[in-house]
Amino acid sequence: MDAKHLTHEELRLLYQVTVSDLTYFKTQQWSLTNYTLLLLAALVATAQILKPNITSIERLALGTLALLVAIGALIVLSKLQQSIHVRQSRLDAIRDGFSSAFNLAWAAEVKGREYLHAVHFLRAAVVGGGLLVCWLVYRV
């Protein structure tokens, strides 16, 4: 069933839930990145604690853990971003069912094309952090 066949109340409810979902997914992206960077910092701290007697195997294990943490975070960030795209498409479909007055107010100011999404910054932070940890672990 498309948005044109839903009642006004159903559209409003779906709109509210979808906006709430978007907020949740975006917050989750930031939280995931923060916790990922915290885990990566813990790996560096572990390497520092082991510093005087750290073995090659331990370095390899810490570097591997850093890469696994970064790759896992990138996968979850991508899944969250896909969910955001689905919700944004849903909002577009819902707006088609709203009145022309709503759509006129919605389009009052064009946002413009967004070339640098926050998720690109978050991905760069995760990749950069993972690479930095690998470098620091092998440098210790």
C-alpha cells in the first residue's frame, strides 16, 4: 500500500515513527564510533602496559584485534546507514500523501546537495584510528 492510500492519522503516525527512527540510527552511528575509538585506545594502552616484554605474537594479536574492531564498526556503520536511507525514502513517500500546504512549507528553503555526510567522517575516524593503533602497536 502506498502513502496515498493511508489516512491522515496513519501518515502522521508513520512520519513520527520514521523521524524517531532516523534520530535513533544517527545517534547509534555516533555512539558506535565513540566506543570503537575507546576500544582502539584500550588496545594501545594494553600495548603500553606490555611494552617492556611484548612479544611478536602479542603485537600481532593486538594489531589483528584493532583491525577486527575497525572492520566490525565499518560493517555496523554501513548497516545503520542503509537503515537511514530506507527511512529517508519512507519520509519522501509519506510527504507525497500530505497536503500541498505541508509540502510547500517543507520546501520553503532548499537544503542543497550534501557532499560530505557525517557517516563519511565517522568511517574515516574508524579507519584512521585502526591504522594508527596498528602503527603504534608495532612501534612500541
